[in-house]
Amino acid sequence: MANKIRVGALISGGGSNLQAIIDACESDQIDARVAFVGSDNPEADGLKRARKHGIPTFTVDYQAIIKETRGKPLENLVPEDFDLDTVLARQQLIVGPSERDHVTRFFCTRAIAENALLRHMAAYPFDLLVLAGFMRILTPYFIDRVNTNPSRPRIMNIHPALLPSFPGADGYGDTYRYGCKVGGGTVHFVDYGEDTGPVIGQKAFEITPEDTIDTVREKGLKLEWQLYPECIQLFAEGRLSVVSKTYTLKNGSKFNKKVVEIAS
Ligand code: GRF
């Protein structure tokens, strides 16, 4: 067996994906071990799952931070190494016209929370960070401090839809309501947009007329529990690389995309 990689996980809820990852680690199905579990939600059940397995946990209560900073000037509260202009130039979360004050407050409060996450994480060296139902958007402030080598991203997310369809908070719900005949899950590297990063792996399932939103979610989650450990193993084996591709379309315009190549 190869050396085990150290995986950090961020969660917000039940943590069934986290459980699948822990189980895959403990049964030596993948060359990894979980180094820590962090959450934005002190009530997340996934934290209990981690503690049961002796995995260190921590919480950064985003909701409390947002509440406590409401109406207060943020200049003295943001981390010392936070640069608003850099974050605004890189972010691809808020596009189009939006109120400058609102955008500034969004990125400042997130940087305060993300700095707290980073300070906790500093106690646990890790090779890969997995978002497993972490319901907060990560900004360039955080991403750049984890992805210290820009050509070797090391934050993964699992999304409950076949991206690029249905990004956002309710992938299975959106898939079902649209009347799709196929649903699925996607594991991707995290970039500066929302669910836009290079795709590592996908699994799909059929949606039949008998399905409800609940059975769609059940079918999807079962596949997620297989997909996430598989993608972590590809990372552990050093088989993932991100390459920039450029295609010329029929109308002559160029299409650029960073994609994941999987070495055989
Ligand atoms: C999963 O459907 C995942 O794709 C999405 O949030 C859900 C988390 O479920 N990002 P769990 O907490 O792992 O059970």
C-alpha cells in the first residue's frame, strides 16, 4: 500500500459522505486517513460521526460571525493579510451589477470566518481538503491559502447534480423539478466560481416516473458515497492533473477550459 494521504474535511450537516470517506479509509479501500473535520455549523451531525472515529473536530460558527458583525465597520475585523481588491479581482461568485457595499461586506465577513477556519486547520497538516456537504462558498482569500501551488489544486467538492447543470444549493431538487430523466453527482476541484471547477468524476442514475424528490436524493447519495472515495484515491495515486484546453468553435471564437486529466 502506498503512503496514506492526509485528508481534511469540511461539513455542514449529516455527513453521510464524510462517513463513506471514513469507512473507505478505515477499510483500506483508499490510501488516505481523515486528519480533521471542520464545520460552520456547531450542530452538524457529521461532527459526532468524526468524534466516534477519534478524528479531531472544530467549528467556525459562520452564522454567529455574520450576526455579530452586522452594522459594524469591518476594517479592523478583517484578517491582516486580507486584501479586498485582490479578492474582488479574482472572485467569480458575484457577477453582474451588484451593490458595492453589499459585495464588500460579503467578502469581508467571509474572510473573517475563513481566517478562523485556516487557523484551526493549521494544527492538522493535510494533503487534500474535501468539502462534504459544506454549505458555504469559499472565497479566493481561503482558496489561495490552501492552493499554494496554483497548478496543483487540492480542494475537492461533491455536488449533487451532473455539472455544469444545476449548480447551487439544491442540485437534486433542481434536477427533479426540471423533469430530467437522468440525475447524478459530480466531484470537482474548487475554483473561484460556484460549482464551476474542473470535473474529476461523475456518476449518473436513471430517474423514472415512479421517482419522487426523496428517491432521487436517495439514489444520488448512494452513488456519491462511491464516487467521492474513488476520486480521493485518484488524488492519492497522484493521477490527477489540471490542464488548460483551448478549442476553436465553428464561429471562430475560442473556448478555454481547465480540465482534469486522469493518468492511467
Ligand atoms: C450531498 O448531497 C452533497 O452532494 C451536497 O450536500 C449533501 C451532503 O450530504 N454537497 P451529507 O452531509 O454528506 O450526508
